[in-house]
Amino acid sequence: MNTTIRTPRRGVFAASLVTAGLLAPALSIAGQPATPTTPTTPVTPATPAEPTPALAFAPDNGGLTLPAGFRAVLVHPGIGPIRHITVRDDGTIYAAMRRTTNGGGVAVVRDTTGDGRADSVVHACPEVFGTGIALRDEWHYFGTDSSIVRYRLPAGAFVPEGPPETIVSGLLDERQHAAKPITFDGRGHVLVTIGAPSNACQAQDRTPGSPGMDPCPLLEVSGGIWRFDADRPGQTQADGLRYATGLRHCVAIAWNRGQDELYVVQHGRDQLNTLYPDTYDAAMNAELPAEEVHRVPEGFVGGWPFTYWNHLTGKRIVAPEYGGDGRQVDETGRFAAPIQAFPGHWAPNGMCFHDGTGMPEAFKGGLFIAWHGSWNRAPLRQGGYKVTFSPMGDDGLPKGEPIVFADGFAGTEDLRSPRDARWRPMGVAVGPDGSLYISDSTKGTIWRVVHVGEDAS
């Protein structure tokens, strides 16, 4: 599976999505520019959402590069260290904070004038901070690094009402991969990522020559997705169902309501070249392993830590900790192949599916992914720092190649360190009119991207 990420040229974006393979490539797997081609199949554009004429679009789209026909409102330039976001049916944005900010772990962001820009920010929920955030019925759920709690959020109220009710406590909370993103399956369950506190389940983590443990004991309590009753307080991790395993850490997690199934994007392992310099060089480490997109039914088994996916060859490779030489293909058939794969270390931190409201037909059912950006591709330039869109077919599988939907977050073409990035995209969410909301984890910037017609500039 050799995925090419493409950037649409201005004026032909909608057509390019429908005619997969006719997009102008912007980034090949090796990160090199390619020659654009011209789509030829037209598409009927969507009718822009009703509020669009009143929105205060930023002259430069708030610093973002977007496809033709899309413009951005700078909802807020910076409310603090945001993680995931969710948007209520009335357009209120709820942002999870990485740490307590202005006395709260949740920022309630509202536009009361209709221009799209925030004129009210209330920091609430002082008992929590973390990553996971989601709304269900009249409840506001939050995933801290060790628990899932919920606050009442009655109709007509904007700020969650405390104290919180603890649904699950005692979730594994280690130094590495502690974030607990959450989603709902529509059947009364909440699903949560429990990341493995390890790079590759070595006997001595991140130590050259240390072998991988087989079986990997971490998989008993981490490295997967757990499912809990969304309405039963007082649960512990032992009360949950290990819904999926073999997933190192999935900060990007979403229930696809169109397919009625869970999807995730996995953070791949690190340090192939520093741990195994005789097998991998810096260029190989920069690209490998792939960031894997998975459709995750109950009982799913991913390949971590025993293998990794090589998107350049489309093969599952035996990890060096388990005897692999960088070329040995896993022949066991035990581990699922990804439905799509991206270059290594891009750091998938948010994802959402779009129902097509307010956007061209080609977006219906498609997948947006927020790529937080790499830290470990040195000495090569860092990668990620963008939002991609993957068209999806009626079967719930990718239809053609992904495209770069929003770019410019890095602030430079030659980014060498994440500390120098202007923004780092963290969360994505769809608003009631079909707008795409994007959050940044550094300053807490929030954008609202709207489809306004094919002739927009």
C-alpha cells in the first residue's frame, strides 16, 4: 500500500475528489513534489450553508492554505493548550485543555453574533484536564489520563454543571501515551484508547539490543481500545471489554456512524535507526513505520509490537525486536492490514467523518485527519503538520488517494523541530452546518473552515 498524499489545484478541488487519481500530487511517499495533472470530470457543487454570508472570514484564512471554494474564520487566536474539540448542535465549541487553564479543564467557546468569531470563552470543569471530550444526550463526557467522567449539560445550558460523575476510574496512566480519547458507539457504550507505555515492548524500553517480550505483557492492560457502559458509574478498567488490541497508541479515534463501526489511526513506533543502526539509516527511519488507518471491529488484532507496516512496499514487516531484518515479511496472517497508510511519525492526533452537509457530494462519508507533526525525522525535515481528507466509498474503505486539505500550520517548508512550528493541528470536528473546526495544541487557535463555492478566492 503506497499512499500518495495530494494537494488539489485551485478551482478543481471538487472534481479532483470524484476523479480519484487525477489530483495534482503535492507530496509523494518520499516527500518530493510531483507534476500536477488536470481533472476532467465535473461535479455539482454543494449549496453553501445558510449562515455563510454573515461570517467574518479571515483575509488570509487565518494563516491556512485551503482548497479553492473554502474559506476560514479565525474563531479564536489562542485560548491555551487545547487537545480534542467537539461542537454542539447550537454551534458551541467545547475544547479539552491539556492542563488547567484559567481555573478550568474545559473551554466553552461561543459565537453570539453569528460572525463565526468567539466572543465568549468560559473555562469550566476545574476537576479535569486531558484529551478526550464528547457530548451524549444531556451529558458532557471527558477523558482524563486515568478516568472517564461526565457532567450534566441540560438543554439550554452552555456550561457543564458539576460536580462530575465518574464513569470509569483507574485507567492505566503512565508517562508515555497516557492520553485517553473517547468516542461512543451509539449502543450505550463509550470506547477509550489505552495507549501502551512503550516504544516496542522491549525488556528495557528504548534500549539498543534489548529484545522484544513475547508475549507482550503490556497488551493485557494497554495497547488497545477498551469499551465500557456509558451510563454506569463506578467502573474500573477491569469492568471493561478489551475491544481491540495490538494498537500502540491511537489518539485519533472516531465512531463512523455511516458504517456503524470504529475507526482509528495508530501512532507508529520510533527510533528504528538509533536502536538498530546496522539495519536502518536516518532516511529509512524518517519514513518508517507507516501511520496506520484501521477499521476496527470488535476482536480486532493489530500488529504492534511484533510487526510494523511498510507503506513503501505495502507489506507487514517483522519488527527488529522480534528478529526482523528490515525486509522480513510477517507470514503469520495474525495481524490486520491498514485500510490506508501515511508516512512515518506524522502523529495522527484527531479524526472525524463528514456527512456531506454543506460540502460537495465528494465529501460525504469522507475522513479528515489532523496530523500533529513529527519530532523524530531528524536530520531530515519534519513531516505532518497538516489536515488531510480521504474520500471514502459506500463500503467504508478509502476511495482514491488522500489529499492535503489544510496546510500552513508549520509556518515553514523546512521545519526541523516541532518547537519551531507556528501551530500543531490537534483536533477536528464537524459543526451543525457542515463546517470543519480545527484546533491547535500550542496556542489554542481554533479555525472554522466553510465551503462557500467553487469560485471563492
